[in-house]
Amino acid sequence: MVFCVPSSTPKPFATAIKLIRKGRSTELDALLGQHPELATLQPTDNPRSLLHHATDWPGHWANVADTIGVLVTHGADVEARFPSDTPRVAETPLHWAASSGDV
């Protein structure tokens, strides 16, 4: 699977997304240790938090439970909302996990 991120996305954030998609939670933990701000970052050009990326469609990423644990341990906001003027779109990562059928 090819995964593209906007060119304005900070490189460590883009790396974190790739690690999430590959289920590499140990490497993600190390990266967040070096860049703790990533755990709560929601870039302006694509305001999905790393938790949103972990629970995004199609879901079922490898090692996703460990990945989510790492993100939460590093301070990720489980109630972060995807910004939207439409209430049904302003969803949390839990909404996204549920809509992807992830437990």
C-alpha cells in the first residue's frame, strides 16, 4: 500500500503514520520519546491526530492495540475531534475505530 502525506506535514509525523500503518509500535514509542509533541499534533492541512490515523478506514492495522497503547502513554488525546463545522463529522478516534469495525 502506498501512503502519501502532504508535503507540509512534518517529517517525524509522517514517519509516525508509516509506523502506525506497519504496526511497528516499538519504533513508534522511540519516535514519540524523541518528539513528544507528535502525540497531540493535528496538522492544519490534514487535522487527523495520530490516534485518528491508527483508527482510520480501512482499520485493522497490524498491532493496532499496542500502537494505541503507545500513543495514549505518550499523551494522545482519546477525545480529540476531527475539526468540522458539521457535528457528525467532528468525530473522535473511537468513532473512527467503530466505523472501521475495529474492536
